[in-house]
Amino acid sequence: MSTTYGTFPGSRPRRLRTTPAMRRMVAEHRLHPSDLILPAFVREGAAEPVPISAMPGVVQHTRDTLRKAAVEALEAGVAGIMLFGVPEEAKKDGLGTAGTDPDGILQVAIRDVKAEVGDELVIMSDLCLDEYTDHGHCGVLDADGRVDNDATLERYAEMAQVQADAGVHVVGPSGMMDGQVGVVRDALDQTGHEDVSILAYTAKYASAFYGPFREAVGSSLQGDRKTYQQDPANLRESMRELELDLAEGADMVMVKPALPYLDVLAKVAESVDVPVAAYQISGEYAMVEAAAANGWIDRDRAIMETLTGIKRAGANMILTYWATEVARQL
């Protein structure tokens, strides 16, 4: 019997997929616990954790359970924790003054976590007014109800100072105001906090995937944030924002959300020599959890696949609500 050998493929990429050991050996990208940052919410006055209905497994922490969560993240090898404060409703006002009160919930939480883990876990803080304003916007409103960019920058400068005074390692100005990184950098430097880093929310899009987060922080928002967050249609705009943030002193940059904007993430990662973060946001988390709860997808595989995709696109750091769970698995 004759055999026509030329009909068989000369190259067989499948040889490198034959066993789990082989696939591990040739894997191009690997997740590591130190890639991960845990976003966490702390609710003022809470006597016990408050479940977030749209984000199964995520809660608004009490001060005590937040400290415990920080220790668990540290023990699992997670690199950092990003803190969001949820003030009492009665303390919200038009200027978001609870956000600049040294005894406001976020500043108290920073001190709590710092006392618990010291410098072993990178403590990050959300630097934005939306959790603290009665109108739910990320800044101060003018007489016509529009967000006043420059008046908001003054508030951000105050927030940077009180968060740094509380002991934070990294501030994350997330309001997408023009000039916010430069103003925050100046405020930190002028108050003796030169060592506090800035994680710039460089490309933050006006996304439908933020929905569950609104519940998580008890948002009072009416309307939308399309006049300051970016249009999902735009990529070049993100590169302009990137250039400005770096010129103003950003130490790290971020793309948010992650999965719908992997092309933006890849472009940013190719263009900079600073660390790049991506935020796997509440809606991304909720979709996987909901689909898994209905038996439509394999939850654990889907989590790892999404995170690997974000890493492959160029993220050095990933903010994810699964951070501690995934770090333990890794």
C-alpha cells in the first residue's frame, strides 16, 4: 500500500497542546496573585455586611469586616486593595463634603486598613465625589446643573490631602475632570506627600456596565455622566487623555471597563512605559455570576478566561472583585 506523505500537514501546532503539562509550559501569559487588586466597599454605620444584590458574593463591609477582607487579600498574595466609601445618606450634600472630612468613612477606612496591614498591602483609594454628593455626580454643579470642571478640581485637591493624611499609598482620581492628575499631584507634593502615587483613570468610558456599582456605593445619580466620561465609540480620545495624564504626573494609568475595551487597553499598553491597570467592573462580574448561576457557563473557567484575556491585552494590574478568590486558586 502506498502512502502519499505530502498530503499530511508539515507543521502541527497541536503538538504543543497535547497535555496539561505541555500547555502550561508553553503558555504565553500567566496570571499571578500580585497582578490582582481587590476593590472593596465600606459602609458608614453598618453593624454587619450588607449584600449587594446585583453582585452575588460582594458586600458593603463594616469597618471590622473590611479589615478582615484586607488581611485575607494579603494572605492570598493580592497586591492591593482599592477602597470606596459609602457614607450615611444624611451626610450627602451638593459639595460632597463627607469626602473631604478627615473623619469621613473613606478616610477612617484607610486608617483602619493601614493599622491592620501596614505597608504589606498597597492601599488605594477612590478619589471622586460621586459617593458623597446628593446629586450623584462626580463633581460640583454650576448654576445650570452642569458639572463645573475647575470647581471640582479644588475639591479633588482637598480629597487628595485628607486621603494621604490618612495613610493611603495610591490615590485613584476617577472623575474624568480635565487636569485632575496635575491638580492632585500638586496638592500631594505641596502637603508633604510626594511618595503617594497616582493611578490615573485615563480611559474611563460612559458604560452601561456600571449598573451594579451604583447599588454598591448607594449612588444618588440622576441622569448620566456622558459630559465627562468618554464616549464608547472613541479610541484616539483615550490616547489624548493618556498623553495629558502622563504629562501631569501619573505614575500608573488605567482603562475602565476592561472587557469591552481590550483594544483600548492594548493600545495604551503598547504606548507607555508606566504600569497599566484595567478594572474588571461590576457589570462584567455580574454577567459571569448570573450566567453561571443559571448553569449557562462554567463559572471558574469563565473567571480565569476573562482575567487571562485582560492580562494578554497588556494589563500589569487587574482590579477585580474575584481578586482574593482567584489569588487563592493561583
